[in-house]
Amino acid sequence: MGWINTIKEDAALKEAQHAWDKGRNILVFKFIEAHTNSLMSGAMTGMNDQMEAIESIGWRLDHMSVAEGNVIGALGSKRDERLVIVCLYRRPSLAG
């Protein structure tokens, strides 16, 4: 895992822990990931690490939504494709 993925994982873990400690019942987290080759299937290792970090606190993924977009550069040139993944996590129910 590269250092950028490590920073992202640490940030996700910190935010998830903060929300857990505040007693929140839901956590909505936005992941932004480079999407350089949309025609290939494959593991998104950095995403795996971030999502597992959040779930290691106790949060459980409830809903997920994905969108795709472009980052626009100077003079309107297309610079890079990005995936935005918005995940709604819930604290496990005490009732079971």
C-alpha cells in the first residue's frame, strides 16, 4: 500500500472513531478515487483499506452510491476521471 492510501486510511479511521465516540448512529463517508481505466475490472485496494478501517470500529455498511465524473483543468481541459463513492454506515443495533 502506498503512502497516499495510508493517509486516506488513517483519515477514514479517525473520522469513523470520532463519530463513534460522539455516539452517532450513522456515518456518511465520501470516498474519491482515481478512475483511470473504466474499462477494466479489478480490486480497488485503497478503497478496501479505507472501508475496512471504518468497519474495524464497529460501523456496518448499510447503503452505497457511486458516481463518476471528471476533474476539469485549466482552460476546460479534461484532466482525470474520478469515482465518488458515498457510503452510509450504521452502528449495529443493540436489539440484534
